[in-house]
Amino acid sequence: MVKKKNITIEDLARMVQKGFLETAKRDEVNKRFDKVEARLERIEKLILADHRRRIERLEVEVKELKELLAVK
């Protein structure tokens, strides 16, 4: 048979407080994760923009080389 344990108001208050603290920690972690995610998105956009510029420049150079060599 399972022995019943009497829980006092103070015990309940401690349990509730612990739950609030854990929720606050989780919220803080989520906020920090959101900030990291936003930074990574900005970095990704910068890298993609740079690659796009480089590809466009290479396409122009290839076109110019083809024209110089009269390749169609």
C-alpha cells in the first residue's frame, strides 16, 4: 500500500515557485535562441548576396571572353 504524504501550503508554494522559475529559464533560453537564429539569417543573407554578385560578375566576364573569341 502506498503511504500518503501530507502536503502543506508551503510545499505547494515551493512547487509553484519552482515551476515559475523553470518557465522563466525556458523563456530566456527561447529568447536567446531567437536572437541567435536572427543573426544566422542575417549572415546567410550576406553570404548569398556576395555569391550572387560574384556569379553575375563571372557571367559578364564569360560573355566578354566569348565575344573576344567570337564564340557563339
